[in-house]
Amino acid sequence: MCHDEPMRAAEFETTVSPGGQIALPPEVVSEIPAGEQLRVVVMWDRLDEDWSAWRAASHERLESAYCPEDAIYEKLIDDPAIR
């Protein structure tokens, strides 16, 4: 895809209809010339059980890298005598 002019972008929130349609806000539609080719990126929050399980497992794995002796650093951070 080669352009002489920089690409323009619009960010907005919307929902997907039961039929799978994504509505564009009228103010966005009015900015896009008819027939213009678009690049679409769709993002959404993953709030399902798989995501929660993945977060718990990654947190557990991160914590497993620390040994009990590492707790000394936490004590030093909270020690008012060191500040």
C-alpha cells in the first residue's frame, strides 16, 4: 500500500450488532470519502475465564522466581531508618 499522503485515523467506541455489523459514528463517516479503502483494527477487552486463568498463571510464575531470601529487599524498602 503506497500513499503520497499520510493516513488519517479515527478512534471511537461502538458495539457489534447481533448481525455482526459495526456502526461508525456519523462524525467519522462524514470525514471518510465515499469509496475510500480503509484499514480496520478491532480491539476488545478479554474478560473471560481463559484470560483470568492466564493472568493467574503468569502471576504465579513471576512470583516463583523470587526466593524467601529476597524478602530482605522488601524489608529494606519499608525501613524508616534507611530513608
